[in-house]
Amino acid sequence: MHPAGTSSTSETRSAQTPALSEQSTASVEKEIERVNDEVVSAMLHSDPDALGRLLADDYRYVSDVGLTLNKLEVLALIRTGNLSYEQLTTMDSKVEVNKEMIKGELTGRAQSKGQLRRQPFTDLAFYRNAYEKRDGRWQLVSETVWHRR
């Protein structure tokens, strides 16, 4: 699992968008980046309570190597110590939000080192994290990861 934080941002706006909307879009992008950073911190600190708040109930993790997990499975892996991270670094992140500013995608690359089910891993991957604003707060709804080969 490679939730990704942010180390750089790229703001995406239409040239035809009014200035007020530009500020709102930038604000939403920053909020998604902040929540994404919280997901990374929760993973690094093996904090299932924080992850429980940050992941949507219908959260889904999918990787190109055939691993799929839902929220309950991720939380169980963290609680039992079967998923832990020593390192999780992200780069080249970019955020895009929809025009209603209630959905956003954060994409980039992540480098991680840790263990899954007692097996060590070191990965470099591309990721796409989809966020939605639900009940007044941003939650991670899905995460898709492609490993570099």
C-alpha cells in the first residue's frame, strides 16, 4: 500500500476561471494535499485510528501486482503489525479537483520501504489517490498503484 503525501505541488486551473474561483481551487488543492500528508503520517506511525477517520468506508486499494484491499483489511493489517513502513517518500505530486470542488485526485510517485505480512519490501511506484468531500471532510476513497519495473 502506498498512500502518498506531497513534496511539491502543481496547481491546475483553467485560464478562463475567475480569480475568486482560482483562490478556491488552490485552497481545495492545498486541503487535499494536507489530508494526503495525514494519510502518509498515519501509515508511517502505524496509526489505525487516524486511518479509520481518513479512509472512506468504501475505500479500495488496487495495485498492478494483483493486491486489492478494502478499508477493514488495511486497518487489520496495521493493527496486527502485518503492514508497517520504515520510509514513505513522495515526489512529483499533482492535484486536480472537479468544478464542484468536492472530488479531487492526487497523483505522483512514491518510494517506500517496509513490510507486508512479515515480508520486507522496497518499492518505487506511481500512484493515484482519489479524494471526496463527505460530511464536510475529505476522505481517501481509492488508491491505485503501478510499480516501476
